[in-house]
Amino acid sequence: MNEVVREVVITHQEGLHARPVMKFVHLATSFRARVSVTNITRSGETVDGKSAMHMMLLEGTQGCTLRIQAVGEDAEDAATALADLVRRDFDLE
């Protein structure tokens, strides 16, 4: 299985609140790869990147680093697209 990891810093001033989480989950579910996310700045707990409820548990605030791990045939595309979404402040501006 193809596994790809990307690390990205949350720059959006409001961090991972409901709207960015929903945008992340919506994009993640468009890929077949399994997506997991770890807030390596805080607890280090890994959650399912396709679950809004799990993503909210990350408590991702501005400045936190997320590790996005995708496993599957489209893992490269998934990890890259999700990291880019975070870098673009979840397209909220």
C-alpha cells in the first residue's frame, strides 16, 4: 500500500473550528485513501480525517502542526490536496 505523510501548520486565526473541519472532511472523503490526522503540537492523538467529530477532537489552534497521513492508491493526491487546503486557510478568506 502507498503511504504518504505531509506536515502542515495551521495559519488560520480561528484554527480548526466547524467550517474548516467540514471543508477538510469533505475533501478527504473524495479520496479512496484512508486519511488520519495527528496534532503533533498538542496531544499527538491520531484521528480519522474523514470524521468531523474526530477532527474536532484535535483542538487545532493557529500555530499547531498537523501530520496528515494517507494510505491507499490515491494517497499522494489525498495528502497533497489536504495539506494544500490547510495552507490556503481552508479557503475561508
